[in-house]
Amino acid sequence: MVEMEIRRLINDTKSNKNLRDSFKNIRQNPDPMKAFCDICLKNGYEIYLGDLFAYGQDMNDSKLRATNGGGSFEIDGWTDEFENILDEICG
């Protein structure tokens, strides 16, 4: 569910400059993930803080499961999924 909402949000920000601009300074917010979710909810995207955390965890967990035999260490180059979302929205 949250992945579909994130994809919908990213897609909508490509054609809606006002929506995209609402995320422009999110990284400077003292609690950027909460601010992100507040903006999402205000604009009709059901992306809640707990779901956003779980989404990031699930993405990392799936990377470990994809490692032959299961990875037990951090792989260089992994990124934070929240940062990836912001990069897609804000550029």
C-alpha cells in the first residue's frame, strides 16, 4: 500500500510544481520524515510515519535476502530509501 502511494506521489510531483515545491526544503526541517508525512497527508497521500519507516526497513531487508546465503553485513553504496524518495521528488 505505502509503496503504491509513494509511486503515485512521485508521479504526481512530476506534473505538479506546487506539490513538488512543498517538499523543496524538507531536508532542513528538524524532523524531515514527519514533515514529509504531514505534507503527504495534507495532499491526500496516505503515507504515515510508521509506514515510511517500515518501507525503508523492508527495502533493506529485501537487499539482505537477495544476497546469496543472506547478508550479515552492510553493503557499501546502500542508500536511505527516504533520501531516494526525496531525490526523485526534488531532484
